[in-house]
Amino acid sequence: MKKIRKISASKIRYDQTHPLICFRTTTEEKEKIEVMAETTGKTISQIVTELLLKGYIDIENAYNEGFNFGMEEGERFGRDEGKKEWGIKIPCNKCDKDDIFLPHNSNWHKLILRLFKSYKFGHEACYEKK
């Protein structure tokens, strides 16, 4: 009959706080990892952990950057398309540069355009110049 070996309490606590992760690899890959460990002075566990965590952080950062870029581009595109489709260009009587007015109702377009033209709309900065 086999003798059952008792595991110490400290070993149990250590195993709980330092879980074991195993994976299979080829002999070539193992040798490369061992060379990396030798040249850096780190253990294989440290090397693999750092590479996995750094890779995860890089992926997470890339996702966040891509997500934020997409949101900004989408907002910019939507705003530009909205200006093209719904904006009213109102020329300044002083400098002839256009301002774009974005009403929410198409009937307002005509009314506001007539109103601004009849009251000689202009930029504040243009009227402040003498």
C-alpha cells in the first residue's frame, strides 16, 4: 500500500497564492525561451509572464485607441455630413465668409435664411472692426 504524503500548510497556502499554469511547446520554442531567460537573467516564469501580460496590455491599448479613433472619426463624419445636408450657409455682409446654421426643421431653413438676409447678418468680429 502506498504511503500518503502529508502536504504542509505553508505549501497549501503557497499553491493557493501562486497557481500553476502549464502549457505545451515544441523543443525549439523551449530552447528559445531558455536562451531568453539566460540572456536576461530572469526565470522562464518571469519571461513568459512578462510577455503574456505585455502582449495583453498592448492588445488592450490598441483596442482602446482604435475604439476612440473610430468614435472621433464617426462623430466628425456625422457632423460634416449633417452640415452638408442640413446646414444653411449664411454669408456675412462684411467679409462674405459663410457661417453654417443647423436648424432641426426644414421650414426653419427658409425662414431663417430670409431673416438673416433682411437684417444684414454679419460676424461680430467683422462689425467690431472699423
